Amino acid sequence: MERSVEELLKEKKIYQVINKKLVQAPPDVSVKSAIEVMQENKSGYLVIAENKKIHGIFTETDVVRKILGGSDVDWNLPVSDFMTRDPLVLKPNDSVEKAINLMGDNRFYHVPLVDDEGQLAGVLSVRTLIRFLAEFYPTEVFNLPPNPGQVMQSPEGG
């Protein structure tokens, strides 16, 4: 008997789908250095943590809304002045369904993961979830044209 996608999402745990990559820095790192770390790691987030305790998360959204959207910013200020403090977190043993709901309801692209002691255990990104979900619909996803409204001028698309 084949199970539905909904049933699989309830059963599948976050630790079974996450990417092991974790980009982090201490709270006293400067905004300039934080952005450089994000660029070097090709990351849209930076978990701000010390001794595995999460203080916050600094994301591309924070850069756009709090730094680029503001007046002159001192790039040497600590990233803790601009991060999202006490972010909502998930546990690696939580279901993928719970992660999708949390991220969708709050428009999060990255959610820190903590273990049972509340220590940093990783990050779940929306990109990871999209890749995971694409596995359920490979034919539909892989056969989409680059632009769904695109009309090809020749039969081969070229």
C-alpha cells in the first residue's frame, strides 16, 4: 500500500533530511565580518551562538531590512545589534510537516535546530525542504520549463 505525501511528511524527521552545513559566529562579531562569513559560505543565514547556546540568527532579510534599509550603519557594530533575537527553533526529531508549517506560517527561510538540552544542533533551510519535497514529484518538477508561461518557438524549445 502506497502512503500519501501527507503521511510521509508526518513520519519523516528533520534529522533525516537536513544538510549538515552550519554557519555560525559569536554575538560580538561585527556586521561587516558577519556578512563576509555569509558570503564566503554562500549562506543566507548566520546563527549567532556561543558555547552551543543560540543568541539569535542573522539572515539576508535582516541585512536588507535593518542595514541596507536604514541610515548610515557603522559596519563595526556587533551583529547582535541587528540579528533576530531568540528565534523560534525546532528539534532534529520534529517532523518535516512541523517544519513546513512553522516556516510557512512565519515566512522563515532558516530555522535553527536544538537538541534536548537546548544546544545548537544544526539549521534547516527552506532550500533543503524544497529539494526533499521535489523527490515526491520528480516528473512534475524536472519537466517544468524555466518559465511556466513560456511558449517555445520551435518543437525542440531552442
